Amino acid sequence: PERFGHYTQAPAQVGEPRYVWVHAVSLGETRAAAVLLQALREAQPGVRILLTHGTATGRAQGRSLLQPGDVQVWQPWDTPQAVQRFFKHFKPRLGLLIDTEVWPNLIAIAHQQAVPLVLANARMSEKSMHKALQFERLARPAFSGLQMVLAQTEEDAMRLRRLGASVTAVTGNLKFDAQPDATVLALGHAWRAQSAWPVVLLAISRAGEEAALLQVLQQQPQFMQGVQWWLVPRHPQRFEEVAALVQHSGLGLVRRSSWSDKPQPSEHGDAHALVLGDSLGEMPFYFGAASVCLLGGSFEPLGGQNLIEACASSCPVVMGPHTFNFKQAADMALAAKAGVRVTDMVEAVRVAHGLAMQTPHQARMAQAALAFSQAHQGAVDKTVLLLNNLLKT
């Protein structure tokens, strides 16, 4: 019902502090919102947050960000009726949209209700810009209706301006300021230190990528020697599908969910068993345990997943040809020698296997990855400064 603007939460009352609405559609945006919210609460004591999401993983992660007085609901569908009910019920004083969430009805009705909207950590790939320009009559009023746009890079700013956005500043990427959970990361690093084999991780994988990896390992079994392969799909609803793929391939399967608090997959077989990361909230563990990772979403034309968390966990990245969603971060990681680019899954398996077996080279890249992630922090402070100025008006 929340998708249609029907709520069980009490409506906003006259005299109560008005919400600052933060929309973080999925898991990555929610992690970026976490560091921003922490700084915003320090700058604006007592601020009440209205937190919305579009995916189950984002919503689950977002629960940990709530404080007394905050509210969490689903993002309303972008219909006039649902969006009007959303604004009438909660009456936010400001809307903060993370990354790319620009919806025509939402922006038009926010303007009617005099609710200023900020697009923070804004990014716009070349592909997405051209797609939006195909619907220019919808896109241009939507982007021009944003009161403030804070772009990740100059390239993002240029493309956003082409769509009609008024870009206030280039503030960098909030995800560089998000630190992996220290306890979960330490468990991964401890695993890496004590494991009999180095771990090679296919991280945040998308449909088609697991099958491509399994095909390479079946055809070239030498790349299973001396290492253990782990797979962590991007979407939890695909865990069973990926498990079936592994079992159908004839390779052994160990599921993370079957381990104790101190995982010992060697109890279930040798390195020829693939490990399925079928748990939530443990990406720092997986990155910490891995000597090297293959970047999901980059081996199919999907734009790649965020590589920053891997680097912050000291995990070098092997990326495929498709990283247009995170072009600048990918280019900077390559320049910093925190990652390498390959043309396809066959080359990725060969390169990752070789890197995992070359301890000195892997150690240098791991240090470079961590240094790269730390060198580009600071977007949160710039963003909060500009939001404070807007909240004072």
C-alpha cells in the first residue's frame, strides 16, 4: 500500500519538526546515504528523517539508519495520485535524492508543494543521457525542476546540464567516505590470513556472469588449482538460481549460510568446491577474504557495480569492458594500479588466478587499492555544507 501512497504511520502534524526526506533506492545508495546522514545529524541536531527505498536490500540496510522520530516507507510509484498522497501525508521540508533518482511526477508535484529537491552524489553516464534525451519532453522539465544538483564528477555535471539540470557544484563521490564495517571486514581479513588457498571472488555478479565463469572453469580446470572460487550474486532472489547453476555444472558447492560463525569450508571439501555467498550485509567479509575480485556487472553490458568498497577492503579489482556506470572511479582505480581491465571472462579468470598466486604483486595491488579509496574522500563534508545553507533558508 505504501507504493500507492497509503500509510499506517501517523501523518505529519502542525508544530512538529518537518522531515528531511532522503531517497536511497537500493543498497549502494543506502550505504552512501548512511555516511551523509551521520554528518547531517551532527550538523542539524534533532533532524527527523523520512527514508524511502525502491528495493528490499536497500530497505533492509536502511533500518539500521533510523533514530527515534524517523520514518521509513517504500518509495511511491511515480503516479500523480501516489506522489500527491505521499507529500500530503509526510509534508517534508526538503527532499534529498541519491545518485540518479529523477522521476517526472515526483519532481513536478514537489515543485507544486514548494518542497525543494536536491540530487546529491549525482551521476549520469553517456548511455543514460542519450536514453533520457529520447524522452526529452519528460526529462528536461524533471531535471530543471531540481533546486540543487551536486555532481560526482565534471563529466557527470556536463551531461546533467545537457538534460536541463542546474548543477550547483561538483562534490565527488559519497561512496569513498563510506567505510566497510570494521568487525565484518576483520573477519574477512582473518579468513584470508588463515585460509589454505587464496580466494578469488566474483563479486556482486549479474545474470549471465556466473554461467560464463563456470564455463571457463569447466573448460580450463587448471584455473581451479591452488585457489578457491567464491561467488556473491548482486540480488538475493538469485541465490537459488546460482546454486542450481553450480550444481548443474558438476562442481562442488558450499553455501555461506551453512557455515558457523567461524567459517571452515574445507570441512565440506577441497578447493574445487565453489562457495556461494548467500548472505546479506557481509560484502566487507567477502572482499576482506578475497585476494582479488572480478567486478560484477562489468562482463555483461550493464555498466559495472561499485568497485570502491572492494578497494576500501584492500581487495584488488579485475574489471571487464563495461564500467560506464562508474567510469571515473574505474579509470582512477586503473591509474592507481588498484585494478586491471580485461576484455572478457576468459581473460579475467586467467589474470585473477595469476594475481592470487603472485603474493608480492597481490600485496602491492592491495595496498594501492586501499590508498586509492582513501585518497578520494571528502564528498560528505562538501555536501553537508551546501545542504546546511539550503536548510537555513
